[in-house]
Amino acid sequence: MAILVTGGAGYIGCHTCLELLDAGYDVIVIDNFSNSHPESLRRVMEITGKKLTVYSLDLLDKKSLETVFQQNQIEAVIHFAGLKAVGESVLFPLSYYQTNILSTVNLCEMMKRYDVKHFVFSSSATVYGIPEQVPICEKASLRANNPYGRTKRMIEEILRDLFQSDPNWSIALLRYFNPIGAHESGKIGENPKEIPNNLMPYITQVAIGKLQVLSIYGNDYPTRDGTGIRDYIHVVDLAKGHVKALEKMMTTTGVETYNLGTGKGYSVLELVAAFEKVSGLKIPYKIVERRPGDIAASFADVSKAKRELGWVASKGIEEMCRDAWKWQTQNPYGYESRKEQ
Ligand code: WQD
């Protein structure tokens, strides 16, 4: 029996495939490589010494998707595949609704047809929108304020309806906070296609000289130093959280949401300072206008995942910075080799 991982070549996906292989699972990957690189999977196999079965296909292609279920004994699915850039979702909402929602409906229809009813879904803390209070608990109201966050919230509702129609399903909705860092080997990591939207890859590209200066989006937030506070979580801790959620879903039925964060918040300036300490480099920055849609502070109440999954993030902010920097220095062009640049 195997675990199907959609979007398995992506940043969180490939780290989760690695943890699944290390935990002794057989792993099948589906990826359309629209925002990922097959090299990440080759390196996962190199690091673990184990094999992955990889299908290059799009979840919107039902015919191809069915062959995966026909050719493999799938026990459970971890679903990462989807578009995930907030700013892009504001510009192209229809492609976000089509890609994120329709592909999930296709996947669930195929799972139902082949009686595969253990499901771990990659949701996001973005579903909370501007939180009423921090730390944020799973019961907080969902006020997603962009199309990307709304696709995640809608998919959570679709999955709850699915369970209502058939109580044999077991579904974990994992709400990630801010994943950063990389596997300790430095062989896999965050590989943004263009100029990074997210803070940590932007910092590492400034540090390596690909970008000149970090723009800090506002220092007039009601926070301890005026810059935005987020709950940064090491991607390896996040990946391990998926294995724990999978194991829980294999032993129960129902739909449960879990915050996957550290429960600690760091400001932009604090993350920059931690990175400077770890790398020994100075990160030049300038304070600019707030980024539309940004919130002042977001960090998780992680007690439910600890209680019900037996999972706690263990890696601290300096280890996150060190591993992000090791990946960047070992892979200045990401998974592309220099000649492909
Ligand atoms: C973090 C902080 C910025 C870049 C996003 C998505 C979320 C999730 C994680 C998918 C904020 C500041 C950033 C920069 C900056 N992705 N910043 N200069 O916005 O919390 O979350 O990524 O699920 O859905 O919304 O992460 O890394 O973009 O920003 O000052 O160049 O860094 O204002 O305070 P964010 P981020």
C-alpha cells in the first residue's frame, strides 16, 4: 500500500516525501511541474536511498489521474498541489479557483471511486485573514481576505460536506503558518521561480548577492518593533507534522483542523537579525510602504496538534536561518544548474 502525494515536487511536498520515505512508506508523487522541479525528487531519492514513483500530470486531467489509481494500491493521499501566491491570486482569481478547487474535487472523486478515504489537505493560516486575537486557535473565525485564502477555506468546506455525505472519510486540514528553512543536507529547499514574494527567500537572495536590498513592508504596525510578526516554522518540522497527521487519519474517521506552527512570533527585523547572526552577513534593508493585504501579527495556538497528533515543532529560528542559508549557498540558482540560467 502506498501514499499518494500530489504536488510532491514542491517545497513542502518534497520535504514531506522525504519524511514519508524515512518512515518506511511507499510514496507515489503526482506533479505537473508548473511551479516545481523534478530535480527536487531526484535529490529526495539520493538523500534517502529510496525510490519514488513519479507521475508528471495535472489533476485537472481526470483520465491520466485515473491511471494512477488503477496502477497503484493507494492507502491515503496528502494533497499539496495548487497555486499559492496571494498577490497572484488577486490578479488571476479564476485560475486559482479552477486550479485549487476543481483539481481537489477531481482528486476526491477519484479517491471515492477507488475507495481511498484517508486524506491530508494542505490548508493555510491565510484562511484566518486578520485574526481577532493571537495566538490563533483552530476555532477562530475564518476571514480569508484574498482569493488564495478563500480557495483554501472553500476546499475545507467541500471536504466537510464530503464527510457529511460519507462518514467513512478521515480528513486532516493542516493550516500552515510560515514555512521556512530547508533539509539539513542543503540539497532540497525553497526554489521560487521569480523574485521571491516571501521574506526568507528574499533575505537569502540578498545575502548571496542576487538581490541588492530587502524592502521591509512597513514599520508602523502595532507590534514591538513596528514590523510584521509571523509564526515561522521549519519546513522539516512541518513535514513531520504531515506524517503524524497521516498516521492519525489512518486510525480514525472525521474531519479535523490543525494549526502547524511553533506558537512563537518573530518580527521582520527579528528574523533579519537572526539571519545576520547565523550567516555573519549584514542584510541591507530599507523601510517602504506596507504591502496591501498584510496583517500586523499572526502566530498559532499549537496545543491541539500537540494533544491530538503528538506533534510539536522542535527547530528554532536560528536553525531555520542556518538551513535556509545552507540551501541557498549550495544552490545559488536553485535546482537549475548554472548553464540553464
Ligand atoms: C512575512 C512578513 C511581510 C517580504 C505568505 C502567504 C501565506 C503563506 C506564507 C501559503 C510580512 C514581510 C515579506 C518582503 C517584507 N503561503 N515582508 N519584505 O505574507 O505572512 O504569508 O506566505 O500558504 O499564505 O500569505 O509571508 O514571507 O510574504 O511575509 O517585509 O520582501 O515579512 O510584510 O510581515 P506572509 P511573507
